[in-house]
Amino acid sequence: LYVEHPLGAGQSVPLDRDQAHYLFGVMRLTVGAQVALFNGQDGEWTCDVAEAGKRAGLLTCVEQAKPLQTPPDLWLMFAPIKKARTDFIVEKATEMGAAKILPVQTEFTNSERIRQDRLQAHAVEAAEQCGGTYVPEVQELQKLARVLDHWPQDRQLMFCDEAEVGNALALAADTHRSAPWAILIGPEGGFSDGERKRLHGFAQSHVVSLGPRILRADTAAVAALTLWQTALGD
Ligand code: SAM
């Protein structure tokens, strides 16, 4: 269970109404039961239920079950698509170990707004579900051009472009540890000529193909992250 509270030996962790309802109403846990907690910072802790109420509860941390597993410094940048498929991308990116998720607005972005809080909650749920101890930060929607204007010099960019032939696996395998990286996936309508030109001329950009067929943006995000995960192994 994810909590926004420090975790450590002997630490008491208060539960809010939803958490109490889930643990004591839905899961039927009682005082003395053990619960695994994580907060994205202190790893996973085994905690005892000290108080179990309908609207609140208290847990006590006993021992650390897993240290914090910080993923490699990889950002996933993608242009939001329809709601359910954007949710899917955030969920899969969390499972696949993206360190940060950056929704970007491109010229042909289908969706001009996102609910950052909802997407962040999806990342929390995905981390809970996959036994992760780290939750990637989901940023607010930003214009791609602005992100590129402020791009950190040392971060490399894997620009996924269906019009290209660069080998994505070779790129991931050869260079993954040499620098922090970002993956960029475009919207359903692809990138504009202007964006493509800028991205091709961008010093840190490495243009790659994900195969001969045009993938849906959500498939492309999973495919690119899979290559990266395969190369990194963590
Ligand atoms: N521009 C295309 C069109 O309208 O025909 C389609 C864009 S595709 C649905 C969405 C995004 O997925 C692309 O911008 C690209 O980043 C990525 N993508 C899809 N297939 C790809 C492939 N074979 N190689 C590399 N990237 C791909």
C-alpha cells in the first residue's frame, strides 16, 4: 500500500479514511495483521496494524522488506492521446521502470489537457500492483518546443520516428549507461515537418525506428520501453 508518510523502524503511520476502508473494510485485516507499505522514498516496510477503525487506523513499521529500487535515469516523453490510452501509457511506463513521465504537447497532439493528478494516481496504483518501491513523477503537460528549449545538455534523446531506420535496440544496448536518457513518442498524427526538422538537428537526439509498421502511440511507448528494459535489465 502506498502512503505519503515517512517509513522507518518503529515509525507510526496514520491511515486516512480510504486506506482504512480498503485494509479493514475490503481486505478485512484486524489488529496484529501485517501490511507492506511504501512511500516512493524509503523502500518497502512490513508494518503491524496497531489500530483498525472504520475511518482511520494506525500502523507501526517493523522492518524494511525491500530497499528503495530507484530505476535508471530514463524519462518517457509522449504526446497525450485519448484518456484511456494515456492512462495505459503511464501505467506501463511505471511498470517498465521509467524514472519520470513527461506528457508533451506537440503540434498535432490530440489532447490539449491532461489531469496530472489522475495520471500520478495511476502511477501510484501501477507501482503498488507491480511490487515497485519507486513511483515516477508525472509532470504537467508542457509544450515540446519549450522542453527542448530547456533541455539538459547531458541528457540523450531517443526520438522514435516511423519514417526512420535507426536500430533502437543497438542504441539502447550500446549507450544506455553512458548518460541519462529520454524516449520521445509522438501523437497519433505524428510530428510536424518543423518538429521533425528540429528533432533531427537536435544535438542530443538519436533517431530510431521501432520496426517497419506504424505502431499506435501507446504500443510505440511500450515497445521503446521494452527495448530499454531489455538493454538495462533493471
Ligand atoms: N505519423 C504517423 C501517421 O499519421 O501515419 C503515425 C504516428 S504513430 C501512430 C505515433 C508515434 O509512435 C510516432 O510519432 C512515433 O513516435 C511512434 N512510432 C510508431 N511507429 C513507429 C515505428 N515503426 N518506429 C518508430 N516510432 C514509431
